[in-house]
Amino acid sequence: MKITYLGHSAFIIEEGDFKGIIDPFITGNSLSNINVDEITGLSHIFVTHGHGDHLGDTIKLAANNDVLVISNAEISNYLKEQGLNTHSMHIGGRHSFDFGVVKLTPALHGSAISTESGPVDGGNPCGFVIEINGKKIYHAGDTGLTMDMKLLEIENIDVGLFPIGGNFTMDIEDAIRAVDFVKPKLAIPMHYDTFPVIKADPREFAEKNKTCNTKIMSIGESYEF
């Protein structure tokens, strides 16, 4: 399995015929080094919540690719009204797809969708556990530290993606606690440096993480496992 970091909380996951992107915030992301039109061949899009820096380029990417969008029911319904093909889920739900299994996990955050007509209900924010060919990735989404993360220890996560920027999400200290709760084989920090208010040093996260190995990914870098 290969994961590629696109900055902020956006990752591309590839395995065989599967090519999915999580929280595709490309346009407007000052740290992004890729144009959204360069992202092709997608089969799936995963959206953790409705904020613009996570819903991002979902609609444009779906128009450029024949994809299935997986998110909570409210976001799925909103995107369905925009003509997208969606699969709605909710917190704690687990579903088998042709590529593998997806579970929605709790996240403590907001989720309103900004539109020209005003905010639209984005339902409950979430994280994802994505299992493909026996390998599991946990994308925490935008969230504060929660004891629910302790329950993910039994999932035997291979790679955990954790926000560290603070202010809107966990900071480094709480992210370290989250890693200890989940106990993945590898932790990757995300959701930092995009805006001044979420400036954080991933090297500090790596130094303090004693639970597992840490991989600090440069934007555009890929990692295979």
C-alpha cells in the first residue's frame, strides 16, 4: 500500500486498482505543490467533515474522475444534490466495499458546510479506519483527544494519521496521548503549518512519541508499507 501526503490532512492511498483521497484540500492550500487537475485516476474520496479545508476540491475531483464519495449522511446527501455518487455512513458504522472495509470513528469538532446561501448542516465529523488487503490506516480527522481512541487499539492499525497543530484540533501533547491510546505501528503527523495559528514542529512530535515509529512526510512524499 502506498500513501502520498498532499499537505494539511490530505492523503492519497493506493493499493491495486484502488486510488482514494482523504480530505482533498488542494485549491487554496498555500503549502500544496500540486494542481488539482493533476490528480487523476481516483476511485474514491473520503471526507471527514464539511469544513472547506477538508471538503476542499471534492466536487471538482468527482467531476474529473468516476468516483464514489464516502462520508457521513449529511455530507453525502449534500454532495448527492450536487450530482455526485455517494455512500453515506455514520459514527461506529462499518461497511465492506469492493476494495476493503471502512469504519467511521468519532471526532470532536464541527462540520458545517459553507455555501453561498449560508452554512449547511455537515452532520457529525468523523475519522476513518480504512482496511485494504489486511492493512489498516487510521485517519483521525479534525479532532481533540478522546477516550474513544483507546478502543481503536484492538483494530491493530498499521499507520495512524494524527493532527498536531492545536487550536482547532489536538496539539502535540494530546496527539502523543492519542498515539498511545491507538498504538499504531507507525504515526504520521498532519494538520499543521497550513495557517499561522496551527504552526507546530513535527520533529517535537517525533521526539516525544515513544509508542511507535514516526514518519514525518514532506508534501508530495510517498510511503509504502
